[in-house]
Amino acid sequence: MPGYVKKILQCFQHAVPARQQDSPYPAPTRKYVAAVQDPLPEDTSNRINEKRVNIIQQVIGGVLYYA
């Protein structure tokens, strides 16, 4: 199935990043000694709507077919 990934990227209009991106977010800083036991900060991120959920399901479905 050569070219399948490129076809999926075109289908969902995914822009190629300017430089290689290995993770969608920066890694958390390491904590040592007592700071390890501090509670995690509260999640303040926005919830996704139904349209966004549908797009995510389509992308995952396309990639799972490839796998």
C-alpha cells in the first residue's frame, strides 16, 4: 500500500510541520524528592465538540485500516 499515508494526510488536509515533531506537547519537567508527591494540576483544557470528535474518529479509523 505505497502512498497510503500521504493519501490520508491529503484527505484530512494535514499541513506538514516546518520541523520534525515527535510529540504533540512538551515533556513535563522531572521532579525529585518531596516534589514528586505534589498533586497534579487541575485540567483546564477546553472540551471538544461533536464535530471534532467525529473528525478524530475518522482519522483514527483511516490509520487503523492501514495498520
